[in-house]
Amino acid sequence: MTAQVIDGKAFSARVRAEVATHVARLKEEHGITPGLAVVLVGEDPASQVYVRSKGKQTVEAGMNSYEHKRDAAISHDELLALVEELNTDPAVHGILVQLPLPDHIDADLVINAINPDKDVDGFHVSNVGLLGTGQKSMVPCTPLGCLMMLRDHHGSLSGLEAVVVGRSNIVGKPMAQLLLGDSCTVTVAHSRTRDIEAVVRRADIVVAAVGRPEMVTGAWIKPGATVIDVGINRVPAPEKGTNDDGSVKTRLVGDCHYDSCAAVAGAITPVPGGVGPMTIACLLANTLTACCRANGLEAPEGLTA
Ligand code: GUN
């Protein structure tokens, strides 16, 4: 069997277009423009790339983008004061504090200072609790993107056996809650799981989010299963030669070994071009959702969990 490729790039473009349509209608019918504030502390190159991309796509969707860049030496109090300012700014419907934060900052403290209704990352303890108890919440973007792709591919997920590999707060745990919410039988596997291959081989749905390049191989996959690969790992690719500075070229790989998994799976997300583009699309969807709720309007169906 050769797996059907789930095209996250095309899917995310559809989600972004749908968000843009709703944003245009909000403006026309209610005179409201959703606003997303992104806080970037320090000079982490990967974070700078993400934040630039978020800002660009926010504007493309017709929303207002506010970027707040701060020096890595910012104090706790200064950062908390900025969050408080954004909490009370009526033009800001979504707040995202880019992670990682510098070591001297307590990230949990900062995230839990965000107004939960504006927490478009879904990381605030209130949102974690609401999701865990099946109540309306803001849902973390990457798992929400995975859920959208799974619902699109399968229709109903009810009764399916799902194994989430990885137990992070950002992906693994909320992913498990979302799958449970859609009536899957859910197992969370991790580095201490015994005979992890046998556990994963039970799954109709595998979501890999461990950050270990190509860890899940085709031998772990039940024939016909759906494989959602959240990993984005940069690895040396000597076969591509060297850069001008003599360093070895690199390539991106997922947490799944693509070729061997694709040979067994029924469907699979590629890396790049799978889950990655869905994350920002879902951030835009969450900002729209937060804006609608802040104004007493129903959030558009299909863009939330
Ligand atoms: N850094 C890497 N991924 C994320 C994310 O989804 N949200 C935030 N705030 N920071 C990140």
C-alpha cells in the first residue's frame, strides 16, 4: 500500500481563506477587525522567523497584527506589565507570547497572566482545564490543526484507536484530550513506554510529536493507519553537499521515517508541508474565534474544536 498524502499546505490555505472570509464579514457587518498581538523576547533566530511569518499571514487574513519585541534582559515585571496592557487593550483579541522565553523568565507565570479569553495558544491553565473537561476553550494551534486534518480525512473519529507519541503540554497532552473529545480510544506513549512499537502498532491513528528525527518507522505502523507527523527536525544531509561556508547542508525530517511509514500507512502527512502550515492557520482561526466571542458572536463552526 502507498499512503494517501495529506496535503497540509493546501488544507491550511483553505483554512486561511475561510478565516479571511469571516474577517471580511465581521468588518462589513459589525465594523470589527480582529487583532493579534505577538510578544517576542530576545533574538532566537527560529522564533524571529515564526513571528515574521505569523505577522504576515495575520495581515493577509485581513486582521491587525501588533508585534512587541523586547530585549532578552527584560524583567519579569516589565513583561507582565506588557501582558496586562494587551489584556486591557480592546483592539487586541488574541495574545501570543512566543516561546521559548529566556531562562530568567518563568514562562508559566507569564502565560497564566494572559487573559484566558485572549489566550490564542490555549496554554493558560484555565484553557487546559476547560479542554480537559470538555468545555468551550481556546485550543492549542498545532493539535487543533491535526484534529482538523483527521476529521477531514476520516469524517467521524468515533471508536478509532489513537496513539499519541509524546506527552508535551503544547502538543501531546492537548492532542490526547481532543481525540478523546472525538470519542477515540486514546493512548499516550512516551520515552518510558514499554514495547512502544507494539503500542503504536495498535493504532488506527498515530500522532507523532516527540522531536526525535525519524523515530517511528514503517514497522511500527498498522497497515492502513493514518499517520500525523508533528515533528520538524533539521538533520545533516551530506548527500546535498556543502554550503559556501563549508558546513554540511541540512534537510527537514519528521518524527516518522517517511518512506517506510508511507509504504504501510493509509494516509500520512509529509514534512515539510503537513502539520507545519496548519499551526499558523489555526492561530488565525483562534484569533477570529476569540474576537467573535469577545463581541458576543458565535465563532464559525469548523474553525474550532
Ligand atoms: N514556540 C514554538 N511553538 C510555539 C507555539 O505554538 N506557541 C508559542 N507561543 N511559542 C511557540
